[in-house]
Amino acid sequence: MPIAHHCGLFGVFGHPNAVELTYQGLFAQQHRGQEAAGIASTDGRQIARHTGLGLVGEVFNERRIAALRNPVAIGHVRYSTTGSCTESNAQPLLVQHHHMGQVAVAHNGNLVNAALLRCQYEDHGHIFQTTSDTEIIVHLLAKPTHLTKADSIAHVLNHLQGAYCLLFLFPDRLVAARDPFGIRPLSIGRLDNGAYVVASETCALDMVDARFEREVRPGEIVTFDAAGAGSKMFVEPGSVQPAHCIFEHVYFADPSSDVFGENVHMVRVEMGRQLAREAPAEADLVIDVPNSGRCAAIGYHLESGIPLGRGFTTSHYAGRSFIMPYQKQRDLAVKMKLNVVRQAVAGKRLVVVEDSVVRGTTTRGKIGSLRSAGAREIHLRVGSPPIRHPCYYGIDFPNSDELVAHNRSVEQVAEFLGVDSLRYLSVEGMLSAARHPASHYCTACFTDRYPIPVDRPFSKYELERRQLRMFE
């Protein structure tokens, strides 16, 4: 399988165990980011924070959670799309300004105009502490002319271009916001004591026994404070067509979650059914590439009638290979994570169902393992179209040259991967599996149709390269 700020957010307002609940909510969303984790909390007067590199269970222990214990908290798990995997880039970011006071910010998404805004602010003497695109938001908030606005957050959000779900923590309130296109998911839940919970995915609400109430609407700001929950739009409702990231359904979100109003597992099963209709194969066994290909493989099996089997076992101690920042890490993770069930595949004609193929190197390794185990034929079926274009909105494949399908025919990709046949799900077939109109999804990585204009290609390390040039 197939790296932006494709991260996980979680926040709690009004519960004595808000920090413990935030820890649990981040743990439930560990699949959204494995590079760093952090929690910020407030007692109503002062914000405290702890962040670190690694998994949630590595960054936090009982002592650190106890030190943060407050009734309001926000948390973040990071998977980098802008800026390297460094301690300074871990979130939530926490700053203090003599006019604005303290504010912590957690961000899921990617700002396509971050480099331009940062250049402008640096030219006016601003000093940046990180190479994350998120930091530009706090500089915008602290600008004197922005602070005087009636709604400074709404004013700042209208300066941002790209994909963003944001949690702001002030000493006395928690604020959630979502970009006008609704590219990334963000949901609100309630706990039995009336406390509010905000999460990137509903699987995190389930983890803490919160009732799902609704999604944060695209272009909406929701404020949680002592008066309850208040809502306002920072764009005119209906003025922007939604562009939900279809890749959330293809790969990123947990199958148990509901994103963009429907269950991820059910969408993936329907994608698998449609794949079987579009790309039948004569085979003895359908197997999935764990774990993200499993739902589509079920759908392919149900539609085709070909028996569903298990070709790989998985280690529960290896993380998701795609969201690791470097290719060597991804390759090693796949090798450590997957082991072929030789007796199950030897001599068989296999339909191997994968959710997507991005760089292709890890998929080729999996196919090679099946060959070595004695598979007679391997027919790869992919539950999404070929990824031929960069993503600038929060998935880490910003370089076309890294994409195996870029400037290659399907036959050339099949040869590279070492399969007997290769078929992808069509764009139309993929979109037909989801409930919203096709025009309400972002398919840029498949179709080159970008809902938010990007003036030029950029690298996730662009801000770091600019920083180095400044010291040359």
C-alpha cells in the first residue's frame, strides 16, 4: 500500500477526565499518524502541554497524563505532509502572545499557501520555530490587525487555502473548525455527563463511549465554552461545493468509522463488488492485502462467488507502512508485518485485492512473496483507480515521480509489479460506491482535477529548504 498532515485530532470539553479520554481517543486514531503525539489541556486559566515523537503509548504514561489532568483537552497524532518528523513539529503547537494570551493548535490537513504566507511574515520580521505549515496559523492569529477583528478566527481562516480541520485550545474554551470544502472529516459527540467530544473519526467517539451528534460542517466554526456550544459559518453556506477526500474511504479511515456521513467498511465492500463487476478473473481464491484491502476483498468475493481465503498473516506489532515517512521504513515494515501462508496459496490461481497502489515497491515485494510460496497465477485487483497525480491536501504523495502509475500504462505497471494481470477500479465505479454525488468528492490524485488551485508543485520539505537557504 501506499505520506501530509494526514493526522488525527481529538478534543474534550467539560469532563474531569478529559486528558485520559483524549489519550484513548488518540489511541483509537493511531492509524492516522505514527510519527508523533501530543496533548494540551487547560484548567480555565493556564494551558499545559506534552508532546513527543513516537506512538501514543510511547509518548504518554500515567505520570505525564496526571501532570496534564484538566477538564478541557485537545490531542494530535501526526503523520507529516509538511515538515520533517522532528520534536519541534509535534502538535498541538503551544504559543503565548502578550495580547492574545495562550493558544494551542492542532491541525489535520495541508495548507497550499503556507510557504507564501510564511515568506511574507518572515519578510516582516516574524521568527518561526517549526517547519510545519500549521505554525503560520498562530502568526496570523497574533497579527495586530487580525486581533482587532470582531471574529479573529473567522478572519484568519479566510486567509488559508487548502485542507484543514483545526482544534484551538484557549484557557477558557475549545474551538473546532473545518475548511469550506470539507476535505477532511471532523465529528462532534456527547458524553453521558454532557461533555462535548470532537474527533477526526467516529471510531474515537466509540472508544470513549460518546454519542455521535453530527459532523462539523464545511466552513463552520464551533466554540465550546461555559455557555455550551456555539456555531457560526465563516463562509456563506452553499457557496463552496464540497470536495470530500475519497481516499479517506479508499484507505485512510478506520473501517469502523463513519466519515462524510457513511460507514467506511460498507463503502469499501461496495467498491470491491464494483471491482468484481468491472474486472472479473478466473481464480481459485480471493485474498486481501492486509489490512486495508480486506473490506474490498470481501466485496469482490461476494460479487464473484470465488472463495475468500487468507494468504497473509499479519503482525499486530508493526504499524501502517504507508504513513511511515521514508521508503526504507515502509519496506521494512511490510517485511516485518506480513508473512505468506504457504499452504494456502501454493499452486493456486489468486485474485489479490489491494485498496490502492501508490509507489508500488511494497506491493511488488508482497507479490514476490506469493510467487516464492508457489502461487500459480496472481491477478491483482485494485479497489481504486491508478494514482497518477500528487496530493496537496494531506496525503503524502506530493511528487509525481514517486507514483508507479505516473507516465506508465497499466500493462507496464503490471510488469513492474510482477503480476499475471492487473485491473483497477474505474473512477466512476469508485464514486458510485459512495452516497454523495460524484461532484462532492476530491479525486485529484486520480483525475488531476484539483478543487483548490495549486500554483506550483511543492515538496513537504519546502519550508526546511527555505530555512537552510536563509543561512547559506
